[in-house]
Amino acid sequence: MNKFLKVTATALLAFALVACGGQSKDVDKSKVLKVSMEESYMPFIESIRGAFEEEHGITLEITTRPMFDSLDGLALEGPAGNAADVFMLPHDRIGPLVTAGQLAQVSLDDADAYPKKAVQAATFLGDVYMAPQSLEGLILYYNKDLMPTAPTSFLELEALVGKPEYAFSSEEGKSTAFLANFLDMYYAYGAIAGYGGYAFGDMGTNPEDIGLNNAGSVEALTYIKKWYDIYPQGLKDAEGAASIIKDSFNSGKTAAIIEGPWMANDLNIANIGYAVIPELPNGGEFSPFAGVKGWGISNFSTNKELANSWLNYITNEENNKTYYEQTKEVPATIKNVEIVKASNDLLSGTVAKQFENAQPMPNIPEMSAIWDFKGTLFEAASGSDIQTAADNGVIIIKEAIA
């Protein structure tokens, strides 16, 4: 049996105990909705909670804790009655949580209000399990003092390589003109997809169809190797590459980098620019993984109907706009996305534009095995036969999900 689709006996027993009414306290739980979220979202929640509490005659019991602590705690806290009714989660955790019996289905009042990709990201095996709140993904940062206008093609980035100002002084023939951590699958995937490769078939839902060793993927890995032929040796350390890339960009030794919005506060270039990642040499779009963050409902909750009302309330058009205004995270409703794209918020606007070219990261449990492809990326960048490396990488993935 596919080990990613197994639900442990412990989880099943725990869920059964809850379903049989293991709670003994005489409390009207229908009047309390337990909410878990990161502390940084408290100002947003406080600004909108009153209207919901008044309309439904309930009280929100809010716990602030790291998002992944809430998700990782569900297995034990849920059966014990200590888990939140609702919590935030990234969409790629949906499949594993559903498979473990920990996440409940969600009914969206107006699914058409969200981008189709956001709803796709929130869907697992045909059912919706999350109300989308925000969108994220990789973009291009560039130094306008070194590159006055954003590049529209990777060929423009290649043209910078021979310029002496980008020469890496301690390694002859190496350049830091453009940097990206392409040995990390999260960063490499945009190129792979742009050349015709893919993680899983059927829009990321078919784990039996892995497209990381097809002709397109091999072509993408060949192009990535071209960059590693001119990158400093330190970039082959995928774990330390992010720091090298950041420092090189901040010191004015790099004209452009690929990074996510989470890196913006660490980049101290005064005249910084943000752009959609340019077109690949084959004319294809660089199509990175799209990330969607939203709200889910614990499958252990005894207040699922009220919880679902909260999800539709907190992610509606008006509150999604408030969310953006207070967090600067790209909102996940179509109207608000368009507002952000047309605004003076160039960072968020660029993330919103890049989302159009992005592919939702698969949310099936088997996705965890895809990250093992980093070994193939390293082998390809180091000069191994690329087709052989890709074939072996896919074999490793298949063995992991068997």
C-alpha cells in the first residue's frame, strides 16, 4: 500500500473516541470558536472579530502560536479536544492533513471570487479544504543602479556575465551578475516547468506520472548547469547559497536575483526593483511554484458549521482587503489582486503578477518526495550525465512514494 495514503490506527482510534463524545465538561461549545494563528496577524483579527462575534452571538478564543506548531500538534491535541477549531495553513499541507484525518472539508460561499489557481491549490481529491487568504511565490529583484530596466529575457541576464564589475575576484572566470539557488528544487522548478517538465501529471494530482526526467526537464537541467559553470563554487552548497546570494546582491556585486517576498526586508539596496521573472531562452515562461495560504477547519472540531462561517467571513472581499492593508501579503480574491497589481505597492504587485505564470505546488502527500530531486540538481550542475541523473532522481522519488 502507498505509505503516504496510510492513516495510522492511533489517529483513527483517537478520532473515534472524539466522535463518541469523549468530552465530559458541561460547556456550551457552540458559543466559543477556537482560533489559532501567528501573533503577527492579531491586529488584523482584532479589527474584524467584533462584527462576527456580534452576528453569531459567540466569542472567539484566540491562541497565538507558530503556524506549523498548530498543524503538527493536531494529531495529539485534536483527539484530546485541545486543538483550535480553525487555523491558518499553507496549501501544500492539505493532502497530508486530510490523509491523516485531521482536516475537514470547507464550503466556499463564492468560489468564483478567488483566482482559479487558488481554489485549485485548496482542493484535494475533488473537495475543497481551505479558504484562500493570501498568495505568494518567487519574483526577480534587481538593482536599478546596475540594471535600469527589468530584463524580459534570461538572455539579457546572460549578457551581463562577461562584465568585469561582476567578476568573482577569488575564482577566475566566475561571475555573480545574476544569482539563483537552482540547486534547491523550489527555485529550480520554474525553469523545469518553463521547458516542459513537471512534478506530477494531471495538474499535480497524479503521483504515478512524474515528469522530471522528460526531454523538457533534461533541457532545463542543461540550462541550469550553464549557470553553475560560471557561478562561484560556494553556490553549489544549496544550504548556504541563500546567504551568499543575499550578501552579493546587497554589496552591489549582483544585478539580479530570484527570491521570494519573505526576503525583501533583508535586501538593503536603495534603488531596488521588482519584476516578473523573465522569459527563458526557449521562449517559455519561468513558472515557479505558487503558494497559497488560507484557513482550514480541524476535523476534530465540534463546531464545524460555525468554523466554516468564520472562514467565509475572514476571507471575503472586504476582509481580504483589510488583511492586505495590515499585512502587505497579496490578498487571495480576484478583485483585490487587481487592486494590488495597479497600486504603488510594487513588491506585492509584482508577486501578484508573477502568480499568473506560476503553478500551484502539488498538495498531495507524495510531494514531500519531490524535494529529494535536489541530489539530481547537484549532479547535473557538477557535470554528471544529465539524462542519467534525472532518470536516477525519478527512481529515487518513485521508491520513496511506493
